Amino acid sequence: MARFIDELKRTHDCGALRESDIGTEVVLFGWVQSRRDHGGCIFIDLRDRAGLTQVVFDPAVDKNPFDVGDRARPEWVVGLRGTVRDRGAMRNPKMATGAVEVVAHEAVVFNRAETPPFEIADDIDTNEEKRLEYRFLDLRRPQLQQNLIRRSKLYQATRGYLADNGFLEVETPFLVKYTPGGARNFLVPSRLYPASFYALAESPQLFK
């Protein structure tokens, strides 16, 4: 693990590799989206906020990364060094990186994870209450990630335009989760969840 932290740096995002990268040695970091054991080789879809890349763990190439691929499970955080190659007839037109895959030469597990309560994918079959309970996982789904990215770009463009035209940004009160404490909170009932409340932020400093 120390080698990946001290020596190897990420060269590409998981959604960036294309045919022009074939033959290139790359270093990727991300979450395991899915894992498939085809007997001789193990295939992993590695995910970060930029997209997915298929990674091949072949014991005939190197035993060490194969052991990592054999142990890895969904949402484990891994890093790897490998070479980009053409997927040939097995190309996946549904993926931006579907024309290529990475053959792992070196791999490490940064962090293990428990099995998530639902798959981190757009076509999940779970109710809204479960999604809200595990909101930190729900926000990793591609559709919601794109919503966050679009909103961020919109905010940046709006702030830039207003700042260029002499406007001043002022912080205004906003509602947060109620946390009991010594101060008296200003409570606002929730419309969707009876007997639940929001509260105005108490902190006098910038909200954290």
C-alpha cells in the first residue's frame, strides 16, 4: 500500500480511457462497482465520479493482483497499475470506456466495505425511505452524481456572472437536521414526516 501512496499517482479517471490509450500504462483508483469470476480470470468494473473502467485480473499475468481481485467485493476501495488493451469483440457500447480494458499488473486494497443495503446503480429496486436512510450511498449513483455536477456548474456560472457585475453574496438562514443541545432551537415541522422537525442552524460561524 505504501508504494501506491508514496510513489504511484493516479494517471487517469475511470471514465477517461479510450482507444487512443491502448498500450499505455495507467494507475487508477476507485470503488469496486461489480465483480465477475469467469473461472480463469476475474473482471471488475472500477468506478469513480468520472465513470467506469473494466479491469482484468489474470493469474497468468501476475498472481499478486489476481489475489486482490479474488478478494474484492462491491464498494471496496482499490488502487491498481495496469496496461490498457483493446476489448476486441467484447466491446461494450453502453460504456464510454467500453472499447478498452485494463490488465492489472499491481493492485492494493485501500479499504474494505460491508455489503451495501442496495446496489450503487440507477436501476435499483428499493424504496425512498431506504435511499434517504443511506443518503451517502444513494448520492454515489450516476444519475444523482450528474445532478450534483450540473448544479455545481450552474452555481459557479451564476456566481461568476453576478460577481463580475458587482453583486455581493450574503449568507442567509437555512434549515438543518435538529440536534438537541443547550441552545433553544427554532423548529420547523416536516411536511412529509409527521412528528419530525428541522431547525435553523445555531452556529454563529460559517456552516460546516
